[in-house]
Amino acid sequence: MKKFAFINYFVAILAVALLAVSCSKDKDEVGGQDQLIGKWGLTYTQGYEKENGEIYSEWDKEVSGWSESDSWYYEIEFKSNGTFEEYRSEDETPTTGTWVKSGSTLKKKYSGDEDDEIVELKISKLTATELIIITEESFVEDGDKFELYDKEEFKKI
């Protein structure tokens, strides 16, 4: 009987250990704050915009590069002091602001934003070389419902 109880105890410990290992693997996809720090170049973007449930804009685009010599580029640099700079091909000067990462949530506040709006993004993957950010927003304006979904994939540069 003691042998049977020991086997049950061992199986329970093994099950808990396997569960802990499988859960920690999921967390490994979203690295820590230190991995986010640095300059990232957009390599792929996919998404849509809807008005009252109807898609009016859709995209699925690989970006060939992220240097200023390219016709279209987007870079973002997260600095260790909690600030960021965004560089877009359509802007003459970088956009700046502050950022905070908590788990898989990234919050950005743009400098000069009079509304003090904080943009909340989901990090679906963060490694030393790869970053995937998901933006999902919806709002109602003049009785019309608008929705945005954007998946952006970055490589560290």
C-alpha cells in the first residue's frame, strides 16, 4: 500500500512539473523589458479597418527594408530610460513619447498629445531579434462603429 501511495505521489509531482514547464514555454515567447530596448525595423504588416462591420481598407505587405533610402519604412527605437522614437517615411522628424511594458502589454504615450491618450498594444512575440505587435482598436463616432486590426513584425537592427 505504501508503494502505491508513493507512485501516486510521484505521478502528481511529475504532472505538476510538466505543467510548469509547458506554461513557462508560452511565456518565453514574450521576453523581458531588456529585450525590447533597441532599434527595430518593420519587415511585415497585415491588417484591416472596418466601418460598421464592412472592411474598407485591408493590407498584407512585406517591407523590403527599413532604411531612409527605401520608399516606405518604419522604425521604432525603445530606449532604456522609458522613451521611444518612431521614424516613418512620411514624417520629416521622428515622433517621440514614453513607453511601459508589463507582461505582454506595451503602453505608449506620444509627446505633445493634448488628450494624454495612451496607446495599448499586445506583444505576441519578443525575442532578442524578433518583435510582433498587435494593435486592436474600436470606437464609435457619429453612430458609426470603426475597428482596426494591425499585426506588425519587426527585426532588431
